Amino acid sequence: MGWFYPIETPDILDYVPHESEIAAMMAVEFQRTKQKHTVMKYQTLAIFAFAAAITTGCDKQKTAINDEREATKEAINTRKEEVNTEAKNAIRQTDANATINKAQIEANKASAQAQLDADKKKADARAEAEKARVDAEKK
């Protein structure tokens, strides 16, 4: 096996601290604990403040994005309404133009028929005149 060298240890159990030493040790331990809690309080507070700042920043960005989205939707809806109004006006105008065109076509038709009827009467009159002339020549 190997060589074993015993380590000298202080005999802790033989030492009994005096009351004043105990009070001093307790005061030091209390100060250490108080400092740890104070540091932990500030660290915890700093962490929560940082998280709140990030969350607030994110909320502002989200709010800005939502506002932009709503503005875009509103602009699109407004444009859709304008397009619908323009289409209705175009349909009304087209209907009015169609009515006018139809009336013009009917008027042209009536005029053409009247002209044809007049030409027909002229042809009949000319034919009667020719017959009358032929009859007059024969007599």
C-alpha cells in the first residue's frame, strides 16, 4: 500500500467562543445576510425593470403595427367604396346612353320608314301619272 501521512487538524471542539465573540459573529453574519438580500432586491428589481422595458417596447411596436394595419384596411375599404360608386355611376350613365341610343335608333327607323313610305307614294304617283299619260296618248 502507500504511506499514510496523518494531517493535523485543529481541535475545534476544544474551543468555546466567548459571548462577545458570538455576538460579533452574529452581527457579521447578519450584515452579510442583509447585504445579500439588498443585492438580491436590487438585482430582482433590475430584472423586472428590464423585462418591463422590453415588454413596453414590444407593446409599442405591436401597437404601431396594429395601427398601420388598421390604417391600411381603412384605406382599402375607402377605395372599395369609391370603386363601387364609380361602377354604379358608370352603369347609370351607360343605361342613360343606351336609352338615348335606343331613342335615336327608333327615330332613325321611323324617319327611314317615313322616307320609304314617301318614296313608295312617289312611285305610285309616278306610275299613275305614266298610266294617265299613256291613256291620254291613246285617245
